Amino acid sequence: MKRKIMAGLLSAAVLVAALTACDAGAAATTAPAEDAAAAVEEAAEAVEEAAEEVAEVAEAASEEWEGDVDEINILFFDLRGVGENSKEVLDAMNEITAKKAGVKIAQARFGAVAEYGNAVSLALSSGEQLDVVGLFPADPASFQAMVANGQLMDITDLMEEYGKETLDMMGDYIYGMSNNGRILGLPCWRNYSSALYLIMRNDVLEDLGLMEKAQAMTSWSEMEEIWAAVAESGFNGSEFGSYRQQAGTLLNADKFADAKPYDNLSDAYGLVFTDGEGNVSLTLENPDYIESLEAQKGYWDNGWVYKDALTTEEHVDTLTKAGIIFSSFQTSEMGVETSKKEATGYDETCIEVSKNMLGSSYVNKFGMAVPVTAQEPEAAVRWLNAVWTDPELENLLIWGIEGRDYVVTETGEADFPEGSDGNVPYHGADFVMGNYFNAYPWAGNGGDFRQKAFDYLMDSEISPYMGFTADNSELANTMTAINSVFQKYSRSILFGAYADGDIDKYIAELKTAGVDEYLGIMQSQLDAWRAAQ
């Protein structure tokens, strides 16, 4: 017999207990003296009854799965190279999910960052039997690309039957991975509200006496002064490893406070701009966008930008760790200083330039989905629901084996075991899959970090187009042509390594590839979506 225990029931029972006690307590406070004892007795009885309800729900939640245990195959996105050391972690997870949801991982494959897109494409095109696949914010493994290619299964009905806890928990945010109102994947449940940060190595700033200047920085011109000083110092590396014009924000203005966030409708090519009236246009025809690109060209011409940026597949954190670059410009979230120290080994100063507008593209960056090739879709959804709702599973998946890969400190944070110096067999990332809010915060963030992150999310500016996902499945040939042009020009344009006339050539070739048709489809679908709201 299948057991479907709603995680929300336990919380609801606790809430009922609290409210009942409060009501009865209030009655005791306001009643005449002769009735006070009766009111107190009533309150005690109410609390006792509610406690019994809580105990019943807890007991039901602990009941084990009755029936056959299904097996699934998974392709994970491996951000930090944990795949080769994952066996003990997966074994521990299997022990829990078999009892909790009647499902175990039979085969798990981990794809590294540089090869993940190709791994997903090859697996699905070859008919490899996969029941769950990780989603990664770059084609062909992005949510948008996989929707357009018809590779993701509609799991709406399965979620209603086997994933109700996750649906109740995530609310409308789950529709960040939907199409036409149908759920096609589970976003990692995390603080989607992010910001753009300029990130600089503290050791270099301190050596040059620039720390105070960096910490007080409010404009690009001040950042340019710091880059110039680092270059003049003879720093053995490049001053800047990123580009200024990030998707989703116009960054042409000098003052950080004048940056203008917008919703790019989850476009993977940096080509879609939307205004507040629902109008879709080409970013490369926006004067503010071009002005930001021209600023980046100035950085390149000054010799501040990492010259191998046009060819390297290495993440800027890896380049920082190797001592190759001094600074980067990245999207990150609360706790960025801790996460960057963990990724690079350096203490870094992180200056917020602009908060991102919270749209579907920030929700559907990372997560997991059931591909159309799945042989065990029901079991896959049961597994996903278990991971998204069970803290023990989340901490296994993210931090590994407690006592071996991490320990829990007195403040309720996870940290590396004493003496390990961070050299542990398994250590993942909390924003890639599962439920970030169920994971122990990493050391340095504070034991209350997850609650602060949740509060920050609830207080974020949300795009008027949240929940909209374009369907480009009818434009397969057009998107292939656009991608070809994008691959030809995008890096040199974004990093500033372009010649006069290259942007015009880029636009012309995009037009030939069919970018106007692409934007037109975006516009018509957005119009229909807005009307339906």
C-alpha cells in the first residue's frame, strides 16, 4: 500500500495547537475570576488534544513504504566534481528513499560543468534510459532549450498525486518551470532573489591600500580606478575576468543605483529585452545596452580583461583560485562572501551593483526534471518529492556524509571536519538541486541564514511576467541558426574584444537567422499569457 504523507500536515497541526492554546489562554485572561480556572483547564485540554494530533501525524510520517521498491536512473549536474566520490552518499540516500518513497537510484551519472550540456544532449538523443535529469543554465541543458526540444515530460498530474508536499511548499514559484500552465520540472527551492556583485580579492586590495575604496564603491568609474591601480602595480594576472553587461539588467549608467533591471523572459542568448508595458525587443537595438557593451570594450582595450576569456571553459571562481584574475562580476545571492571563499580559497570583497528582477529565468536556472525517455516517471516524481521535502536527504546530497564530509557546529552550521582543511571526499553546492532551505547553512553564514534568505525572497521585486515561459518548439531550425550566430559573436561582443562594425554584423546575421521571428513569437505568447492572467 502506498503512503502519501503531506509534510504540511505536521506544520498545520502545530499551528492549530498554538492557535487553540492562544484562544483559550486569552479566554482565561479576560474571564471573570470564578471562570479563570475553567478557562485554564480548557486551554490545557486543547493543547493536549493538539499534541495528540501532532503525534499522530508524526507517527504516520514515519511509516515505511509498503510494496515494491522501484529503481531509477539519474544524470546529475556536477558543479564541484563530487561524482567520483558519490557512492556512499547515494547508498545512504537510497536507504532513506526506499523506506520513504519506495524508490532507489540504480544508476547515477555525474556530468561536469564543461561537458554537461553535451552529456545531456547525447544521453537523450541516443535514447539512454534516464528517469531524472539535472537542469543547467546553458543550452542544450537549460530548461528553455529542453522545453523547445520537447525533451521534458509533463509531470503536472504526477505532482498532484505523488508530489503534493512540494506543490504546497513552493506555491506559484514551481511554475518557473512550466509551459502553458503545465509543470515540466522542479526548480531548486532556494532564494531566487539574487543580485549582481563586483567581487575582488582582499589580499590584492590590502596590498595596494585599496580596501577602503573598494568597500565604499558606488560607481563603475571607481571600479575602473581600482583596475587601473592593480594594472599599474604589476599584478601577475588579469584585472577582470568577466563582462559588464549581464542579462536582465541595463548597466550603462555609471552609478550602480541607476542600473535598470528587466525581465529577459528566460532567453538564453542575451537577445530579449522587455519593458514594463509588455513590449519585446532586441537588446542589441537598445542604446543603453550598446552603451554598456562599449564600456566593456574600453576595459578590453585597456588590457584589463583576461585575454583567454574568449576560449576558456573555466569558471571565474576557478580562475581566481588559480591566481589568474583579480576580480569578477557575477550573479550571486545572500552569503556571497562565504560561498566565494569556499569556491576560490580567497577572502573577497563583494559589492552589490544591482538587485535582479525576480523572473522565471532566475527560478528555472537549476533544478531537475523527468525526461520524455523516462521508464519510471512515477518513481522519479516520488524521488524528487522526497528530496525536496526531507532535510536529511538534502544534506546528504549537498554536504555529504555527516562526520566525514562535514560536521554540524554549535551554531547549527555545517563546516568541514577539524583538520580536514576542506579536503573531504564529497562537497556539493546548495543552490543546484533539492531544497536549499532544508540544508544546514555553511559555516560563516550564521545559523539563522536560511530564515534570513527566505525572508529576503519574500521581500523581493517580482517581474510582472513571473511564470511565463516561451515555447519555441516550432522554431527548432530558427533557434539552431540563432545559436550558430550567437556562438560566433557573443563572447567577443560581451568581453569587449570586437572591432568597429562587428555589432552591426552580429545584428544582420541574427536577422538572417530569424531573430525577428523569434522575438515575434515571444511577443505573441507574452500577449496571450498576459491576457490570460
